[in-house]
Amino acid sequence: MLSAAALALVTAFLRPPSASVQAAPLQESQVVEQAIQASPVVAAAQAAVRQAQAHEKEMRSHLGFQLDLQALVSESSGQVAQPVSNQSFGSAEADVIAPIPNKGRADSEIDGAQGELRAAEAQLRAARLDVAYQASQAFYNLLRAQDAKSITQENLDQSQRQLSDVEKRVDSGDVPQADLLKAQVPVAQNQAALAQAVAALSAADQVLDDLLHNGLDETPSLEQPTANANPQLPQPGAAVQFALAHSPDIAIAQADLETAKAAVRFAKHARDLDVSLQLSHARTADPTAYSFLTALTLSFALPVLDGGAAHDQVLQAEAVQQQTEQALEAATRQVTLAVRQAILAVQADAANVQGTSKTEQIAKESLAKAKQSYQAGLTTTRDVLDAQLIYSQSRFASSSAVYDLKIAEAALKQALGGEMP
């Protein structure tokens, strides 16, 4: 017997729909696009791109002409020795300082910022691909759960019809009382299976709703996919080359390497000569000094001793570069393996679609023959229920095979870094 909570859950899902106009079934592409638009991960990646763009512009400004203005106004009092007297006077000074850009240092900063920007853009593409795959997976898992619930409901209905028929035959004396007990078992089993299917459907619905940022009480209507047991697959070699050119994982690793190389170049400029041009103008009422003075100064600053800090910074930057080189090599191997495995998965699932489709057809014919034999009195209700169970299992396996194929195709697209032309 089902618990009250399980019966309430089943009843809620079996309640007939309201008379309101039903929306058109959602297509996979619509679900994917809506999930991408609603994803906070994608939004965060977009913000990171904008930040990296602003940082790259900031680094470019280091090559531009810059001016610093410094001003000083003072009031002083002093004593003049000959003749002895006390003097008070005011002074004002203004300095305009123009640093001369260090092109080597500025170029390395720009290269590093560009590498960070490319990495952020690749992270955004990776986020979109990840969400797209998650949405496709949730889409087909919800369809799978809907099929499971529908088939389980049909099994329950069939077993209840069989039980009713057996009861009539027992009453008429055509079959023994033991057949009634046998017919009651699948009814109880199917009731329990239906409760589990309803719970699984609710869980799958919530996963998709969460991706789409819908209310958890909304159950979307989804469009059934078209089965394609012979998908057009690229050659593994061509697919790997495409992935290496388009995979965001590779792009991120390459951008990180470019940033690391720029950091090495920047560290090597740590002891460069800093040059600046300074224009000064001072006015004072001090009787012992010039009443005004204008000076143009070219200043130099060269680090002499730093305790080996600059050398250590170069060593650290070179170590980071070596790490990014290894990360790029690892990413290349991972992407290559992922693409080859994804192609194999699509091939295996396509073969499974063909096999389960044939099995479903055979099971359907077997069920029809079992029903005919039962109506003719040649077999028992157990034979019909067994044939019904086999047919239900084959139907579910057939539809699941289609969904697995679609999910595998979505995984291949993610591994490739996009759709191959």
C-alpha cells in the first residue's frame, strides 16, 4: 500500500490540466538559450571580460603622454645678518613633471593585459558551453522522466484491467482463486513504481527549472526529439584539430602562457633607468634669493642595490611560465582525449538507438500475440503481464537511447568548443 504522502504526490501529477491555453512545447535550442541568458556563471564571466577590457585600456595608457602637477605655497620668517633685521616673505612654486614612458616595460604590461583579456573571453565561451550542455542534459533527462512516469502509469492501468478481468473469471469459476493473488502482485508493484517515477519526474523538473530560473511549480512542455540513428560524425583527426583551434580550455591555457611570458619580460625591466622631464617655476619675496626662477630638469633614477629582489622576481616569473607551458600541454592532451571519447560515445549511442528500436517493435508484436492467446483462453494473465512488462521496458529503453544520443551529441559539441561546419 502507498503512504498518504506518496498518494498525494501521485494525485498531484495525475490531475488533469486546466482549461487554460497550453504554451507551445519548448525546443532544446530555446531551453539552451534561456539557460545561458539566466545563468549567473555566464553573467559573472561577462563581467570579468569587461573588467579585463578596462584593464587592457589602462595598460595602454602607460605609453601615452602623462603630466603631474605639484605646487607649494609657503610663508616664511627669517633674520638678515647685515644689517640686522627680521624679514617675512611668501613663496610659491609649481612643478610640472612628465615621466618618459619605458616602452619595454609598458609593452610587457600591455601584452599581459591582452593575455588576461583573451583568457576572460575564453572563460566566457567555456561558461556558455558548460551551461548549454547542462541545459541539454536536463532537457532530455526531464523527457526521460516524463516517459518513465507515462509508461509506469500505463503498466498500472494494464495490471488493474487484468486484475478486474481475473476477478470476473474467478467469480465465474473459469480460473482458480490463486490467479487472483498473482494478479494483485503487479498492481501493488506498479503503484510503488509510479510513486517513484513521479518523484523522479519532480526532481528532473526542478533541475531544469533551476537552470531556467523558473518557478519550481512550473512544469514545462518539451518537444520530442527526432531520432537519428546515423548521425554525421567528423573524422577523429579533423575533430581534434578543430577542437585544438576552438576549445576554450586550449584558449585559456594559451592566454595564460602569453600572460606568464609578459610577466617575465616585465620582471626583467625592474632595474631599468627611469627618466622624467621636469619644468619648475618659483616666485618668492625672499630678499636673499631670486624673485622668480624657472628651471627645466631632466632627471634619471637607476636602481643600484635591491638585495637581489629583481633577480628573484624574474625567477618566480619564469617558474610560472614553465607551469603554464605544462598546463597547455595537459590541456591539449585532455581535449584530444575528450573529443575522441565523445565521438565514440555518439557512435555507441547511435548503435543503441537502432538496437532498442528493433527490440521495441518485437516486444510490441509479442504483446499483441499474448493478448490474443489470453482472450482465446490459451494462456494465463501472467503471460500477458510479462509481455506487457517487456514491452514497457523496451519502450523506455528505446526512448532513453534517443535521449542518450542527444546528450552525447551535446557533449561532443562541448568538447569541440562549438559546432563544426
